[in-house]
Amino acid sequence: MELIHSGNDTDFDTTWEWLPDMSFQAYKASFAIAVAMKVSAYTSGNFKISSVQVTMRVIGGGEGDQVIVDRIIDPGMANMTGTAEQIAILNIDTKTSAKIADKEVTVQVKVNTSSGTGTYQCGIVPLYCYFSAAVPKTWTTSSVVVHAHADLAHAFPIFRDEDNMNVLDRSGIGL
């Protein structure tokens, strides 16, 4: 398993951007992320991942950002007092309700560490498994899944404001 990190002695903090091609209503966001820390040179002290923050935002474009998900998770990792490696698998399932219309969505993963004296790398593991190295296994990817329903705002301008539903003129509609 490979570790994507920001360099030696640097906490991982990366934001991914996604621009949807149509408006939608998001009902749920699920995150499956493996985070890891490797102490490659140890002198003294304790090394560990103390928390992982996952934030999902809709960028407002002058209206202010809308935070959909903001979770800080303690992965429960033990202190490392020597050269070692640890991995924590986080499965975060959130219920959310957000209308996303023609706006950019960002997902930020920030790994916070406490470190002693030495050299470490921390970050995410894009492809990981739930079993030890000596057995056949199923591989899983670090990912974000959004349960979304398409919104009519991208197709019919009248639906862009739900208050307009009350003033629609249906007098010319007939069968």
C-alpha cells in the first residue's frame, strides 16, 4: 500500500474540487478514507495521528460557503516510540440535505499529528485492504460517495425558485 503525503514532517492537508454538471439535492455523504503515518527516523518522543478532519463545502461565489459536512475524528491510534507505521481506516456516513446548483463542491482532508523528534510522513492511502498482508484480500479505494437526486432547476427555469410553484399558470394546459 502506498502513502500519499505532503513531504517529511508535514501534516497532510489537501482539498479536492468538483464542479457538478447539473444541479442536484444531496441527501447523504459517505467517506471511506485510510490515513497512515510512518516514522522513518526516530530520535525521541511520541508520534501519532491525533485527529482527522473531513470538510465538504459548496463554494458560494460571493454568497459565502455552505458547509455540508465538518467532522473531526479521533482515529484511536497508539503512540509510536520508534520507527514504525500505522494505518487507520475511517468510514464516515453522514445524513445531510443540501441543494447544489451550479456551484463548486470541495472536499478537504486534514490529518493532524503529534510528533516527537525524528522524521515522519503522514497522509492518505488511496488503495487499501482490511486484512493482513499474508491472506487473499479485497482492495478498497479511499473515496467520497454522495447520494444525490437530480434537480429540475437545470432544465426548467421556473423550478429554480420553489416559491414559483405556487404561481404557475396552468390555464393553457389541456389534454
